Amino acid sequence: MFDKYGNAISLALSFINKELNEKQFCHGDNLTLADLALVSTMIYLDLRQPERNWREEYHNLKTWYENIYPLDSVQKSLQDN
């Protein structure tokens, strides 16, 4: 599966990395559903494809993730209900 979709995932990560540039949030000046969706996606990617190690190649995405992940609102959205 990694081979089949690996290039598409890499293209998506590259696009997101470029779009984030040095932004604090995906869209606008506040946390939005886009940020929650992306952080969930990155967590899932770490779980399913840890060998991808996206943090080494996509520095803007890595910085965004490191700033978004610890936010209380993100942590609350990730809790089991």
C-alpha cells in the first residue's frame, strides 16, 4: 500500500508544507477545523507509516505540528469520549 499511494501522500505533504509556509494556523489567525483535521491526519500518518518520517523533509509542517499539537483545544478534541 505504501508504494501504491506513497507518491500521492508525498505530493500532498509537499503542497501542505508549501501552503503553511510560516503560518501559525492552516487558515486565518485562529485554530479551525482545518487544523484539527490536519493534526489528526498527521497523527494517523505517524501510526500507519512511521517509516515515512515526514518531519525531516517538511519543516514548515513539522513546526506547525509542534505548535498545534500541544494546544489544549487540540488535546481535548483528541481525547476519547
